[in-house]
Amino acid sequence: MVWLNEAQHYLLTPGSDTGERVAAALRELLRDPDRTPVLILGTLWPEYWSALTTPPDIGNPADPHGQAGALLTGTSIAVPDVFEGNDLDALSNAAGADPRLQKALRNAQHGEITQYLAGVPAMLERYRTASLGAKAIIHASMDALRLGHSEGLPLPFLEEAAIGYLTGQQFDDIGENWLEQSLAYLAAPTRGARGALTRIRPRPGQTEPDPLRYRLADYLDQTGQDERRSLCPPQGFWNAAVNHLATADGLLALGRAAEERWRLHLAYTLYTKAAAAGHVQGLAAAAQLLDRVGEKAIAQQLFQQAAEAGHAGAMVRRAEERTRAADHEEAERLYSAAADEGNAAALVALSHLREAAGQFEEAERLAVQASQRGDQKALLSLARGRSQNPDFPATEEERLVRLAGGEQVSQLAQGRLRAGDLAEAERLATEAAHMGFPGALSSVARAHRSAGNVEAAERLYRQVIQSGATGMAKDGPYEELARIREEAGDVQEAEQLYRTGAERAATHILHFLREGTPSSVRKRIAENLRHSAEGTALLNMAVMRERIGDESEAERLYGLVGDRALPQLIMARDDAGDWSEAERLALQAAAKGDPAPLRKLAERRRKNGDMAAEKHFYQLAADAGDTRSQRELGRLLRDSGDNGGAKKALQLAVNAGDRQARHTLARFYETTGDTHLAEDLARQAANEGDARVLTGLAQRRGRSSPGWQQLFRYGVEPDGSTSTPWKP
């Protein structure tokens, strides 16, 4: 077999007859009876195929590619431009054994698998080896997109922003025509994929945008999200955004990104420019920023302007202020205006006002409106208040809770159950189940079983199953009912319930796949869930056989489980007291890439107060790459007084991207006197868009340090230095 990857390199050699000699040799190889069987495979992009197989003009009988044309003609296998339908399903199945295909399935746009596989490595190579100017343009584009701006970046922004990524010497070196040369370089297609940065062309009937706008290739956007997440763009980037970005949404998004990084002056400037561009949210965001750093008076003025411009959240904020000032008439006016805009918080507040004024029907109407917008607080508040008001009937609370929805009825049933009113809890839980929320009914069934009323428990579990509610899979009614039937000696029905319960649980999970998930992906997930469900059912059946003393059948079923339900098997072994076997199986799962069972065993040991075993399992899970366990190991070491080990463990978790570990480590550094290390972590977190560590540090140190007071009030510059005082 002869494999010619990118066959044009072998067959298409301008200025040389090498390609023709290669083609002639290959043709001779195919004709040689002593060499059979022979298979020659090659890949060619369409433009190269056309160049090699198109006959010359009649007036030019010389064929520069005669041998290559004779070799190729009649042998083509066309690869589709896009994969769809059965081809995409087949590709999805093949991807199980090929991580490259898995990545292409996840990231390729519109089924362009071939272009992704061939073009993305070439595109990355062009990016890595680009000139200083071209790379600066890419970095500016990456940063704009990862900070929230939509595609369609104006050329003046890219030009000015890119210069901000260059040193003075680098800018002097890139030449006068750097922009045109860089754009041409980045626009060039790479192996079937569009260029790294391409102009957005208008469709017929549309006018060319002014200024020209550019789109960054999706994969480079993803690369920027991964590789540049810890970097804050330079000052030139932000200057270019202020000077050249004009869309209100883009300005607002970059303003939020600046505030998240505690670049407060930049954030305020971008917010106010967004407001000037017609986005009233910019006014509200600027007001919230100033309020956050203590500029209350100016913040109130901006909230007032935003409220007058129709911003519902600002109206609610102003209404709350007027309520505290006892200006109830103005507060009610503002709440009413915000409620007219559909603001749920305003509807809730207005409902409370109407209820206090004795306008009960209007209060209920407003509460129902709030509920329809996803906020049940008003209805539940009315229900609680009226349940304590002797002027209302005893059924009033339940009536209002029912209006709030099945989930709230289920919660009311749970409350009755906690109060010991089993009969009332069952009545309410039954109603909630009819409304699609059977969780409380399962809780009532468990209460009946604990009380020894197995018949009632069985009846309720069957009722839960018959309800067919989508939420019931998580409550395990099949497993609970199977255990009851097992105890009654009905092994056959118990096994059937275990199987059905596992299948329904798998089906339930599929409902949570986001809309638009490709059929091939859905099919693969469904197959994996089915495989896992079979393992869960087999495991439950094996444990049941073990409990009833059927050791041979239990052993056979355990053998069938294999890896399909390994986490459940580990917990079952742990529950049975076979701790060494549970650990062996958990290590086996970790070796296969799933350290979660080791972490679960650590959490169980923690509940049992076995700190040594807890530390042991967290260490094993951390060694297997579980970041959460790495953080928990740091906590344990800190609590046991091993400061050095704790810092090392927490730093490893931080390096793996655990934000909570970073917060923990920064506070730990403060307690141990490593103030500079705490500050470094805080600034690193701020650069990544999480300023909470830095602001917490500033608030604590600001009590005794004017420099930290200044940092908290005015923020930091793009390079991380404390901003000089600025005025709104």
C-alpha cells in the first residue's frame, strides 16, 4: 500500500518533471503483475485535482500532467463538503476510538469535519508563525471576543488595539504597510478552512458596513479563550475600544469585563459610552459600580436618570430608597411603572403594598403575575401571611400555594410531613404528583415504610410510577418498590423494577440535553446511558441475590456488571463493609479516568469522623487528577497544622483552575504572613475576571493603608498598578 498524503506535493511540481516521473512510476507499479496486490491512496483538494486532470486546450497539445491525469482519471472518491445524516452518525460512532474525531465533532461548524481536521492545524501553525503585526491583530481579536464582544470587529479598532500589543521597538520594525500585509496573510484560506481573520462580506442587497468589519475563525476564538484567560489586555486595547467600538451591547460587555477585572475607570467610561449609544443599562451599570465603591450621591443621580429613562431595575432601586425615606406615594409610582415593564421584583413589592392596604384581590393579581414571570415569592408570602390572619379561611394558604405551582405544593407537603401530619402530607403530596412533582409523594412513602406501614408505602410508590412525571426518576421509586417486593419474596418483579427504573433514569437524563443537540451526539449519549442503565440494573439484582443468599447468581451478575456500573458497585461494596474491595475498585475506576469514586469514599469517611482515611482517599483522588480532591486535601492538611503541605496542595488545585482553591489559598497566605503571595494570587484572579479576592484584600488592608483604600475606590490599571484618583 502506498499512502500519498497531500498528493499534490508528489504529482504537481511546477518547473520540474518530478511529478510526472512519480506518476509514471506509480502507473508502472499498478501494472506490474509481480507486485500485486497494490493499493495507492492519496488525498487532493479539489483545485489540485482539477489542475492535474483537466486536459490541455486543443491549440496546446502538450499536456504537462499527462501521466498524473492518466493515473488519477476515474479513481476519485469525493469527500462531502459537510457531514450530515447517516454519515454524521457513522462518524460519531467512529469518534469513540479517535480523540481527533471527537474534537472535530464538538468544534466543527455546520458539519465541516474535513475542513476542520485539515485546516485547523494549518491555521494554528499560521497563527503561531505569524508576523508581529498579524499576531497582534489576532490577540486583539481574541481578547475582544473572550471579553464579551460579538463577532464583527471594526477595522479601526483592530488597527489601534493591535499596536497596543507591540513594544515601541516592535512597532518601529513592522513597516509602513503592516496592516495591509497582516490582513492579507490572515485572510488566506488554509486547507479548505477559511482564513484566520476574514472580512464580513455583505449579502446581495446589503450595503458594505462602514467601517469594514472582521470575523475571527471560531477555532482561534476557542484557542484565545483557553490560552489567554489569565491575561488582561493592554491599555491600547481599551483605548481602541473606547475610541472605535460603537455598538451599545459590545461596549456594555467590555465594561462588565473591565469591572470584573477591577479596571474601574475603564468600566465606567465604557458604561457611559454605552448609555450615550442608547443602552439605558449602561447608566444603571455605571450607577451600580459607583454605589459599590462608596460614591453614593453620584450613584443615586445615575439611578434617577436610568429610572427616568425607563430602566425597570433602577425604578425598583429608587422605589426602595423612597420607601426608606417614607415617601410612599413616589415609591408606589415607581413600583407601578416597573411592574408595567414586567419587572417581577416590582410586582412582588407592589403586591405587598396592596395587601397591606387591604386590597386583597389586587395583591393576589399582582402576585400571580410575578409567579408567571418565575417569581413565586409574592404568592408564598401572601399564603403565609393569610394563614396567620383569622379573617381568612383555613384553606386560603393551600389555595394560594396551589396557584404558585406544583413545586410549591410539594414543598408544602414536605412541611406537613416534617410537622408529623402524615395524612395531610399525603393529601398534598398526591396533588403535587398530579401537577408533575412527585418528590413529596416518595418522601411520604418512605415515612410510611419507616413507620412499618409497608402496604401504604407500596401503594404510594406505585402511584409515583404511574404518574409518569419527568422529575420522578431522581426519586428512585422503582428501586424502593423493588426492595419492598424483594422483602415480600417476589424476586421476579423486583428484578423487573430494577431494570425498568434504570432505563427510565437514563431516558430522564436525555430530556436535559440542550435543544439543537445533533442527532448523532444524542444517539451516542443515549447508547452510553443505556449501557450504564443495564449495569445499574445488573448491580441492583446482584446485590439483591447476595442479600437473599443466592451467592452463585450474585457472582454471575457481578461479573456481567463490569465497568457499566462501577461507581455504584464501589458504593455497594463500601455499604457492605468490604472496604478493601471498594478501594480496589475505586482505584480501578481512577485508572480508567474517573477519580470521583475515590472522592466519594473520602467524603464518606469524613462523615464518619475518620480523618486519616479521609486524607488517604483525597490523596489518591488528587493523584488521579481530581482538582476538587486536591483542594480538600489542602484543607485537611491546613487543619492538621501542615502549613507547607497545605500550601502545596492548594497551589496545585489553583494551577488546575480551581477558583475556590485560589480564594482559600489567598486567605491562608494572609494568616501565615505571606502577604505578597496573597496579593499575587489576588491580582492573578482579577486578571481572569474574578476580582473578589482583590477587593476583599483591599477592604481588609484598607483599614490601615491609604494605598489599599485608593485601590478599592479607583481600581487598577490594565498593567495591574493602582489607578490614580479619577472623577465620574
